[in-house]
Amino acid sequence: MNPVLLDISRSISRAPHPVPTGIDRVERAYIEYFLNTDRQVWFLSRIAGGFALLDKAGMALVYPMILGDQPWGSKDFIARLFGRKKPEMTGRSESEIRRASVAITGKKTLGMMLRRNLPVGFSYINIGHSNRKAGIWQAMQDGGAKRCIAMIHDVIPLDFPQYSRPDIVTRFEQELRLTAKNCDYLIYNSAHTAIRTTEWLQKWNIKTNSVTSLLGVTPLPSGFERKPASQPYFVTLGTIEPRKNHALLLKIWQNLAKMQPAENPLHLHIVGRRGWLNRDVFDILDQSPMMGKTVFEHNALDDTDLSELLSGARALLFPSFAEGFGYPLVEALQKNIPVICSNLPCFQEISGDLPTYLNPNDEKGWENAILGLSSSKIDVTSSNQLDFPNWPQHFLKIDTIL
């Protein structure tokens, strides 16, 4: 089997943020898969001033820290000397990477380091939408890579630039062009992502091979009985940014405040860290009299707490304007939680007819659907009959291009 070099730069850069995003979960799944494969595998991380290379033994030491099962170690001399302006956890994670590494190099000598330490003909895999500048692709060529493979999670910054900062849109386009030109294969996480990405690549006259493989979704921790609370509540999950459409739900809860009985109002739990370009929503979260009474914000719930919260919810609400996949959707359905979500192609692709689909601009439709679920009796014994995506199926396809 061909040897593999998996890029883990995103996982290391995310050390200051203990709650994983969807892309974080995907990169972790790849780490676990390749840690447990019979292939020769190495792991590459960008660090301050350059790169570090880990073998399986080094990665096995670091991975529990990525998961949060073990604390990151103390900062080393380099982090204390040169990383004083960086977050504490960045310094500690990069220090641990250096301690676990088999080789460290500067930015301009990455290719030389790879050629010294890896067999010629390895496959470089980049999953995390991170570390995709021109230098990395040149280094892979210089280092003896046989093929380069990258995953595309979405092209939302190009399709919906209004939801991203202008600098992000420009950088995303540049890196997507470079990635497509330098990769032998692109991995798409859904047919919808494949369609949207291909349209952009055709505009730029770029051709590359690809494979579409739905992501696996590991169920949230079990042990919490599905029992909707007597105080009816709903949950929405995701970074608080404009495309997630929290504004719609907050407007509905403002409307409900005028019509609900004071003794038993519907509650909304917003789970996710605060993002960007969302000052109006942040102002509501900071100043509205609803907060702490009918609307509750949770910025850092771990999977166990999230699983417990979802278990008592009437439904997951997912009114996004754009998504590439939709982890919260599947996680809720796996727990037999009803879902009201936007009528996005990727949602329909992964969850069939199980959710209630609505236009994300249909405020009245969402309000009626929420009210309907708040008062209806829910059959907690029912089981969603859908073959949800899983990781073994995903990696079976990935192995065909390795």
C-alpha cells in the first residue's frame, strides 16, 4: 500500500477552541483512520516558522490532546521565546508537536525534509481547508509525492460572498485555484458540493479528477433518554454567523413573546460560538429582555452536554442559507430528534424526507412549524429509517484513489 502523509495543521491550529466544528470532526476521523491502518503514515503540521513531521507513534501521543482527553503540555523554550503574542494554547500545542516530531524544518526547506524522511511516491492528503498556499504544493512536488489529494467541504465564500469578509473571499478563491491545479484528486463531501465546485473550476478552465463520498457522522454520546421536556424547547446548533440565519429564529421568538402564555413559553437554546459580520444578532443576544428567559445562548457545549440538551428538545432548527454538508442535521436525526431545516440540496441528499423542509426566508412557515411541534405529541419510540452516512463507507471510496 502506498504511504500517506496526512496534513493535521487545522487540528493543531484549533487547539484554543475546544469545541470542534464540522471540518474539525472530519480531520479527526482521518487521523483516527490512518492511525489504525496498516499503511505507512506520517502526519504534517504547520507550526510557527515552519513545519513538523510526526510518525504514528508521535501522533498517537498527541491525538488524545487534540480530543481534549489529555491536557496539552507546557510551552517549550521556542514558544516562550518567540510565541509570547500567541494564545496560550497555541504555544502549548505547537510545543507538544515539536516534542513528538521526528523532524522539524523551516518553510523553505519542507520539500528537502520530506525527501529525507519519507519514501518517494507517498500520497499527501489535505482535509482541513488549511495550509493550501502555493508553497505547500511545490514542497510536495519537491518532496517526492506521487499524488496530492484535498477535500472540498463547500464553496460558500464564492457562491455567497455576502456571508464572508472580503479578504476571506479573495483568499478562498486563490487557494481553491491552487488546490485544484495541484491535486490529482479532489474529494467532495456531497454531490451538491461537487456540482458547485465543478461550476467554478469550469469558469477557470481547470480540470481535475474527483470522488464524491458523503462524510461519516459519529453519533453523539448515548445514555440520555429521548424524552421531550415538559417545558417545550428547541435547539439550533452552529457558529453564530449570518448564513446560519439566527436572525430568523430571534424574530420568531420576539413574535412568540407577544402571543404565548407567560407561564409556559417556548424556549430556544442557541448552541455555538460567536462568529463574524453579525452585529445585529449579537446586539439582540446582549440586550434583548428575552435572553435568559426564553432564549439561552451556549457558546461552548461539549458533545455530552449537547447530547443531553438535544434529547429533551422538541426539534432541532437549522434555517441556514447555505451549507456544504450539515453535521447537526444528521446528529439530531440519529437521536430521533425531529428537524426543521432549510430546503437545501445537501440536506435533502443526506437526510431524505425525514426533516420538515422550509424556505429559510419563510418566517411564517417556520413559526407555524415550530408551534405545531411544540404542541403535538411526539412518539419517542419511533426510529428514523435511513441509511445514514458512515465512515467505513467513506474510506472505502477514499482507498480506491490511494
